Amino acid sequence: MISIPSITEAEKLIEEKLGGWFDVVISHIPNFIVAVIIAIIFSMLARFAGNLMKNILRRSLDSQQIADLMASIFKVIVLCVGVFIALDFVGLKGTVTSLLAGAGIVGLAIGFAFQDMTENLIAGIAMGIRKPFKTGDVIETDDVFGSVHSINLRNTLIESFYGQLILVPNKVLFRNVLKNYTTLGVRRIEVPVGISYGDDIEKAKEVIVDKINDLDFVIRKNETDVYAEGFGDSSINLLVWFWIKYPGEPDFMTVRHKGVVAVKQALDEADISIPFPIRTLDFGIKGGEKLDAMISDKINQQSSNKGNTGGADSSQNE
């Protein structure tokens, strides 16, 4: 049979338990005080370090959102370090381990649940550190071409040259090939043109280079050049290259327009023709008859037929 303790024994047992707990609490009071002090110190340190990091990142990064996020993450890390040290002083090492394991599991679950959002966020932070472009730069990537309007944590807003605002996820800019037309501050303009087969290529090159270099916006004038690209159907195809400051004034479209006009004027002044498509029929290739010979034979044949017809008519009249 189970013996039931008396009231006196129960009271004695409770007093012993409470006394033991009280002794444990008393013995841990110094550690508890030290833990609280450590937590307070790390809390103040985290606030100071977060503000310092925020000021540094805002001066070095273009996006304030990225700077604030990274500063907040740094602040939380410092604060967590202080909390873990404080818990270790109290003797709660198991709690620290459980918290770390729980944080890892929660982080993994969040990463899977918001994979796309997390990827854009990480890409935005990475680009904020690497700084492949900044606000106002002209960039091109993944069929998007325009100037950077703003840079956010998860996406970048690009203003196209057709007047639309395009929201591009940061992972697209991070993964794909990115062209930045602003970094070097210069851009080469290419104008294709054709001249007739009867004109001198070197003369065309000389007059075009002289005309292009007369334009005020052309830089690196010693690098302005004309190259023969190949043989077209009805012309010798040339490429005109010259450099401009970019972005700048005049704008790209105006510069290219003036470049085309200058090339046309240079060739007109030098009496060099820009041919339109021409088709020449030549039947004299590889044993065939030449076109002029065929026409001549046809005319002679028609004349002979008319002569024969005239003689027959005269015989009939007689």
C-alpha cells in the first residue's frame, strides 16, 4: 500500500525544496547581476555601433535603405552576442544552444518560404557593397536599357529612354551581364555608310575624318577613323568611328544624327556617291552572251525580218 505522508512531513518537504531553491537563487545572484550588467553594456554598445555603422555605410553606399538594413543587422548581432554571454554567466548554456538551433531552423524555414524575396534582398546588399552602378547611371541588361532612377533593397527602378519606369528585380541585375555606359564617361559612336565601287576608299576616309573632327562634341580626335567593312551588293561598306563624352550634351541621338549628316555632307562635297541598290544583268559570265551583244543581235534580226517582209510585198504587187 502507498503511504500518504502526514501534513507535518509534507510541510517539511516543501520547506526543504523552497530552501534549496532559495539557496540556489542566493548563490546565483552575483552571476545574475553580472549577466544584467553585461546585457546593459552590450545593449548600449549595440546602439552606439549601429549608429556608427549607419553613418559610415550611408556615406559609402548609394542606397540609404541598404545602409540602414546592414547597420540594423550589425546592431542585432552585437546585441545577440551580449545576450548569449549573459545567459552563459547565469548557467543557461543549454538555453543558448537551444536558441541557436531554433534560430537556425527558423532562418532555414524563412529562406525556403521566401526564397525569391531573400535572393533579391541578398543581391541588393551585394550590389550595394560592390556598387556596379549608382543612381543616374545609364545601364543595359536583360533587354532593359535606361538610367537608374532609384536603388531599393529588393529591386532597382530604371527609367527607359521611352519614358517608362521599369522595376527590375535585383537578382536579374546581379546574375546577368551588366553594361554601364556611365562609368568611363565616354562612348564610341558608329555610323555605317556605303560608297560606290567607282570611288576611292582612302579619299572617302580622309574627307569623312576631317568633317567629323570639325564637330565640337567629338573627343579623342586622333582616334576618329573610317574602316572598310566589306563588299555590299551595290557599295563598299564603311564604318565611321568617333568618340564623345557620355552622358553629356548634346545627347546620344543628337550626336548620332549630326554624325550621319556630317558624313553625308563630306561625301557630297567630295563628289563621292552613296549608291542605292543597283542590279546589273550580265549574261557574259562563264560562256554566256553579253547583254549588249544580245540586244544588238535582236535588233539586227528584227531589221532583217522587216527587210524580208518588204521584199515579199513588192513581189506580190508585181
